[in-house]
Amino acid sequence: MTESRSAQALFQAAYENRYTWEPNFPGYTATVEFKHGDQALTGTIVVKANLSAEVTGIEDEEARKSIIGQLREVAIHRVRRTFTETHGMNTFAYGETDATGAIEILMPEKPMGDRYKLRNNEVCHVHRHLHGIMVTIDTFSSHDTGAGYLSHRYDSIYADPATGEIKSDKIVFEDNYQKVGNYQILSQRIVAAIEDGQPVTTEFNFTNIALLADRVEAAAVAV
């Protein structure tokens, strides 16, 4: 750790190293295959330029909600916001460096103990109070897109912020991406969780990915 470099500067560099979409992101459409236990469903998804998501062709309401939830979660993390817009009111301080070389970044003004860890100019650990729950995320591998990194394998766990009581079993994720035009688009998310005491894997597979601008141009040519 270089003490002469401020904790804020180190954290800002990692924040700005994340892969995000350009502000003129056009949205996209894709075929979705949803697998949950023995259930397998296929439909079509649209993520619009305003990042709202729709699913058609799948009648199961829980499956639709699950797909939309994952698409929204991914899209939110692709929104490009400056460091000042996101963290301009926050302060940062160095914590400990763990055995892997990850540097802890503390947020002293946060009463719930929000903190991060950085490794190789990437955020590899998040511990944040969000919407009444404490979320802890550890990232174990990432994709280098050449224009910022994307998390590949990671897990999350939720706890009561007041008591520290764990509120959920650990959820393990694996994300894969496909470059479409100038954009990295989620092509697969595998989620391993515990339901009713039993391990269950859910897959979200996206194929035939096309940017909405490409669809519009193709339709215009056909006419």
C-alpha cells in the first residue's frame, strides 16, 4: 500500500476501472432460456434504452419476475456515473491489508461500517448497508473487457445491520458476457442458492442478442 496515495484516490481509480455502458446505450433484445431445477422455459427479453426490462413468451409469473430482476440488476451496474455523482459526499480511509494483498477501504462516516476491498485496481469486496439490509459481496474472478472489468465469479450474503444476524444462505453467481456492437451484454448468469434446505441452481441464458438500433435499421432496410 502506498501511504502517499490517498484512500479516496485508490478507490476512485478502481471505481473508474469498472466496465459501464456509454450514455447513448440503445438497449437490446435477446432470446432467454430460464432453467430452475427441473423447470425450463424460453421467451424473449427487451432491455430498453431507459434500462427498463420486459419479458414475453413466458407465462410463469415467478420466472418472469426473476428474469426481469436479474436484467435490472445488471443494467443498474452498467449505468455510467462519475465518481463525484456517486461518492462525492463520502470520505475514505485505509483499513487493513489482508493475506491476499487486498487493501481495505473504510468509510468512517457510515455508522453501519460500510467498507470495500481493492485488489489489482478492482473492487473485490463490498460490505454495504442498502435498503435496511447489510449486503456483503466477495468477487473471486473478473473479465477484462479492455474497457474496464466485469465481475465473473462472486457470492453474496445478507445480514441484519443492527444485530449482524445472517438473513440468507450464501448465493453464488457466475456471469459471462458477449460483445455485441460496442457493448458487453450478459449472455449467461448461473445462480447457486439454497431453497428449503436444498441446493438449487438457476440459469439465465441469453442468445440471439441484438442491439435495438440494429433491429430498427434492419427493419428499415427490409421496408
